Amino acid sequence: MNVPENLKYTASHEWAKLEADGLISVGITDHAQEALGDIVFLELPEVGRKLKSGEECAVVESVKAASDIYAPIAGEIIEANQAAVDAPETVNADAYAAWLFKIRPNNAADLDGLLDAAAYAKVAEEH
């Protein structure tokens, strides 16, 4: 299982990465895309939407199932990845390169409350 050390994770299988500009890129983990199978559709949040931590904000659909994506931290949607919407299979090809949306966090320190790679690996193994 691929769990990069430089990211933070949620128990609901999202990853979060603090970017140089202070925004947080969010996507689904390699474990999540593998469990879903071939991803065929993404519905991403609207730019400008304000989210609470843990709020449902996007949907990923595969040939097997549809799954909600949750905001890892509170903040405002700054960008949605239209390239991923146009080619959802890119999430299967590299889940960590295919970010889904970017959030301007209400409090960047909230990232510290997310799981590190070792803690997420334990969660993923249990599912």
C-alpha cells in the first residue's frame, strides 16, 4: 500500500497536503481508489463553498460504487481539479498526483489533528 510520508490523512481515506501558497490540496488515498475500482465519475465542490471539517463535499463513482468525499479540515474551496473531472481514471493511475480540490483553511494548524502516514496505514489495514 502506498502511503506517502509527506501527507496527512483522514480515517475516511482522504489525503491532505499543505502547499507552498498555504492552500491545502485534497484527494483520495491509493487505498480508497483501489477499493473503489475503476473510477468513472467525479463530482467536486463549487469554488467559494465554505466547508466544515468532516462535511460531505464531493462524490467519486466507480464501476462498483459511489462514495462520498469529506473535507479533512474547515475552509473555503479555492479550486476544483477540472482535469480530474474530465479524466477520472487519472485518480486510479496516481491517487496522490490527482488532487481533487484545494481549500484555504480556516486554521492551518487543523492539519496537525489529522493522521500521519503510520497511523493511516493502520486504519487502512483494518478496512
